[in-house]
Amino acid sequence: MNRKIGTFFTWIGITVGALLASFSVVCILIPNAAIDYGTAGIAILISKLSGWNLSMCVAAVFLPFLLLGFLILGRRFGMHAIWGSAVYTAGLELFRWVPFELNTEHFLAVVFGGAILGAGLSLILRAGGCIDGSEIFANIVVRKLSEKTGRSFSMTYLLIGFNACVYLAVFLLINRNAALMSLLVYVVASAVINHFTDHFESVKQVTMITKDAERLAEAIRSELNKTCTIMESYGMIAGSNKMIICYVNYFELPKIKEIISENGGAFTTVSTIDEIVK
């Protein structure tokens, strides 16, 4: 029953978050000469330059990344990403017909819109979903690098580089003001997302304390292809245990929590790691 309730709220969170994001883009950001970032920003740029329907451009740009996410990152993540993107795209079309006008300065409107966008994306990320292809792309690159090198990598630099290319294109193809306003959206939305997700683009250290460490570590290795460090530990009440340490990215957290639950549970903490030095 608890799992069903959790699943229900996961889908609700993704839906509400995608609608908030699409409302911000259509009703606040675009009317104030700003755009979203990531692949959504690319789709908006294509729509502005070509005059094509925005929601169709977004669907076309998102589709390859969604398929890659489904095939490479797994069915669970893929379904969440597809649903979030579908609701976001539908919201873009729906809010075109909503009479909404924010009578304030462009700067304040963009800050407000960026905050709403960040809140919506935070809901999606916390529910284990994703609607932006740049995050899926960075996740895939990081996973492939980790598989080849055995090291854990942050998505931060990939996302910054991707968005820098988007804003450079806005600067060259539209104008300087649109690029600066869009950069402000990114700064505000990122600040909100980092506040509610604790730097989702960074590496996460998952620490588990259990008596059956070998079985849990083997399940993590076989299902997530992640190695673990196992150490002896002792609790004042529980007595002798073993501590497992594993490094994952933000999008792998729901999966590792599921693995822990299916293997008898464990006392688990998750912390953000800024840098790993070997």
C-alpha cells in the first residue's frame, strides 16, 4: 500500500511540476524576451526563428533524448521522463490560450518566471523524473564514463557547457538582451533547483549500514553496475554491522533505494560530494 501511495504521488509530482514549467515558459518568459534553457531552449529558439508551432518543436527536439533515456537509463526513468515531457509539451499548447499578463518590468518578470520554472523542475527531479534532454544527455555521458573508468563523475560541467552553447546561439541569432534575460532565468531556476534537490548534478554518496552487506552490494553491482566499499561497523544498540558506501548520480537514487528496500532494508544516508580525488 505504501509503495502504491508513493507511486501515485510520484506521478502527481511530475505532472504538477511539468505544468508549472510550461506555464512559466509560455505565460512569463517568452512574453518577456527570455527562453528556457537546455534542449527546451533549443526548441524555443527554433520556433522563434522559423515560426513553427512551439509544442511541436519541443516534441521533435525532446524525442531522440527520451528514446535514448528509455533505452540506456532504464524503463523506470524512461517512463518518468516521457510522461513529464508529454505533460510539459501539452502544457505549452494549453497555456497559449490562457489570458495571463504580468504587468511589471522585464527583469522582475524573468526572475519570477525563473523561480516558477525552477520550482516545477524541482518537483520533477525529486519525483525521479526529467523533462530536459540536456540532463538525459549528461546522465548518459556520465554513466558511460563511469563504466569505462570506474570513477564517478559530476554532470555539472557538461550541463554548463551545453547551456553556454544555447545562450551563445541566442546571442548570435536573436539579440543580446534575450541572451542576458535567458541567462538570468538559468541562474534563478538553478538556484531554486539546487535548494530543493541539494545539487542534483553532483555525485551522491550513499552510505548503508546492514548485517547482510554482501547480498546488498551484489544486488547494487548487478542492477546498477556500481561497485561498493564494505567496512566493519559497530553500533551501541545494533552491535556488529557492516557499512556499505556507493557513489551514484541523482537519477540513480530512486533505483538504489528500490534495491535497498528489496534486499531487507538498511539504515541509509545520502550526501552530496563536490569532488572525488584518486
